[in-house]
Amino acid sequence: METLQRTANRGSVPTGYDIDNSLKFERANGEQIFTSNAAAGNRRTWTFSAWIKRTQLSQDYSTVFSCGYSNIQFMSNDRPRLILYNGSSEVYADPEMLMRDTSAWYHIVVQVDSTQSTASDRVKWWINGDRITDFNNSTYTNMSQNEEFDFGQAGSGSGNWLRLGEFFGGSEGFGGYMADVYYLNGTAAQASDFGEYDSDSGIWIPKEYTGGGYGTQGFYYKFDNASNLGEDSSGEGHDANNLSNITSADQATDTPTNNFCTLNPLDNNWANVPIINEGATNHHSDSANFEGSSGTIAMSSGKWYWEIKTMHSDGNVYMLGIGSTQYGEAPGTQSPHDVLNFAGLYLANSGTEGGLFVTDSTGGSVYRNAFNPGANYSAGDIYGFALDLDSSTQTITFYRNGSNINPSSGAALDIAGACSILPVTVRLSIYEREAQCNFGGYTEFSISSAATDANGYGTFEYAPPSGYYAICTKNLAEYG
């Protein structure tokens, strides 16, 4: 159990050190931060530390941090890799583990110090505080003492630039979030300088780095300044001087100290698997069939709010709501009616709000509380969902562009029959169309009002109803 906890930080442990912001990276958009004006630095010794939350898996050469042909990346099998290039040849240090948990934040620390007399000490990996000693590929022990590699070279020429989120050749970017990012040039630090084990749970949590040793190139990215997301908070003034396809809209509040629900790309039980991108908040069904996805956080109690924006209005079906974390059919065969205990808004083929659509605990019996408030749904509508799992009869209330669209004067709809299997999670099923989700930590769609819940968490277009909260770990610890 301790190993599972240490490798699955889901942001639920109270800590005196809060990380307020992260930055969302999208591989397909080539989103990256780079520094082209770095002075010559130490090419033998450096440390990289970052908290990362992956949202796109099984992509070859998914680059987290790079300089020239040297980089920290993920391979298509989701194994992390370090490549060090000396100008003519490469060495590797690939931990023997897979990093596929898209609900969790991982802390990675890589230390390179070729001055060490012992070959095995010249590269050190830590993942969630644990020193990695088992490698799938460990040719790094063949490097010579005092050998020099790409990191630390002067930033002259695009191949020499320090890059976060991409390789200098392009098309090998990272998909996910990064937070609390440090690069120490000339300093060999270790994981305990940036994090610690929680004394009660054993979970690895972040702590404030109080050391120095940034050298001529080092930086600390907090991503807290939306107008300058490449700002260096180390005090050294080593700001990134180029944000390629990064804007203020890519700033997020999904962090390792408050982890928000996102869509789960590992939910492959559906017969047709959707495209999940944009920080795992965008669901795109591109086949002429239903494609479903689910949230990464499950709830057994509490009152929860989230939003979904419909991107089409030409009559195809959206099914938006909640469902059990269990399934009714074998993996790979799901249809919308097979999901156990689904309850949600059914936007029907006629282009009107079709009503409450519910499957029971067998997944086969379906009933529908039809209602139509008289307004056709259209592209760009934002639907709000207020789920109450605390009342004696669990209920859900639907909102369209901020207005209650439930029948009977807006009364909450009884869905107790759909909650006989707990916990439940957010579920979508869409026919050949796209939806943009907003759980509060990040969303692709533009927010004009920036409303939060009563605890100040989440960023929503419309204010959550009183007593309802964003699906995030700080709220879950209090109400879930």
C-alpha cells in the first residue's frame, strides 16, 4: 500500500506549501517555453525538478525538458527516458517503470553529475521521492568522468535553446500539465530538496525549495503570472524569452496540492474511443458512432458542480451526466445504454433538450423523464450540472447558459435509482461530435466571469449553486 501511495499523489494531502498554478501543454499545438539567450553554463552538473500530470499517453518522444539532442521524455510505452548527447554519441537512463496514471501528479527529479568518480552515480533519477535503481536502459554508466553534454551550452542557435515541453526539431511535445519547475545549472540537488513524505499517509508531497545554485542558466517557473508565464521566480532573472503557442489561457489551477478532475484517456471500455486532448478536458468523437469518456475522480457523497460546452447543434446526440465506475459489458464493447447507473441530460436528435436519461444497476433497463423547456440547444451552449449525493434521494439539476432548465419550476430531478452503485463519476457519451469540459482547474473554452465555488476553487463561467463545489481534491477531502 505504501508503494501505491508514493507513486499516486492525487493532491489530497494537506501541506503547508501550496502550489497555486500549473501550465497546460498540448502536443498537437507545439506548445512550449524556451530560452534562446542563455549564457554558457556548466555542462557537467545540473538538476531538473518538476511536478507533472500526464493527459496524453502512448506518444513517442513526449518531451518534458530538452536542450539540443539531450532531453527528458516519455516513450510510446509510457516509460520515462533521459538522453544525454555529447556531440557525437548518446547515453540513456530509462527507469524500469511505466507512468500511466492520468489522475495523479508525479514528481520527477533528474540529477546529472559527470564529475562523480563512481559511474553509477553520474545520473540519478527520483520519481515521487524514490531513488530509481532499476533501469530498462542504462548506458549512462559508459560516460566518461567529467564528460560534457548539451545542457549548459550557450543558447546560440535553436538547437542549443533550453526548452520546456518540446524537442528542438518539433513534433515531439508533451501533453499534460507542469508545475513547480526547477532547473539548477551547476548544482547536484536531490528529491528531498523539493519534496517530502507525509508523516501520516506516506504520500510524497511538495515542499519549498530553499537552496540556490541556479548558475548562469537556472530558473524556477511558478506559472503564477498570467501575463508572463515564462517568468523566472528564482531571483536570477532568467526569464524564458519565448512562449511558443502558449497564452494566458494555458494557465491552470490544477496542481499537485489541489488536483482537479479531468477526462480519463485510459477509459477504453467503449467500443469506440474518443480523442481526449486540451489538458484532458476536450472530448472529440470523430467516428459515426457513440464514443464515451469518464472523469478521473469518483464521488460517493457531497455536492458537486461542473460545466460542459456543446460544440455542435446539428441534431446529433449528446449524453452528459454521471455514471457508475463499474461497467455493464466487457471492455471494448460499451454502448451508451450499457453503462451501469448512468443519469444525465439527453440532448436528442430533434435538437431539443430531451430530458433525463437513466440506466439502472443492470445497465439494460432504461427510462427517460422527457422534458423540453422549449429552447433548442446550439453550438456554444454551456450546460451546468449540480449533483447532490448527500440528500436522501440523490438529485441532479441542469443549467443551460446559467438558467435552470429542469421541469416543475426547476426542481432537482431524483436520480437515486441511478446511484445504487457508488462511487460515481462524470460521464459523457457523444455521437460524432465534440464537447469541452470545465471541472474548474482548466478549460479550453473562454471564461468571462471567472466564478468560483464558495471555497474559492475552480474557475467557471457561471457561479456554482450555493453549497455545490468544484470536483477537486481539497473539496473532496472536506465534503467527499
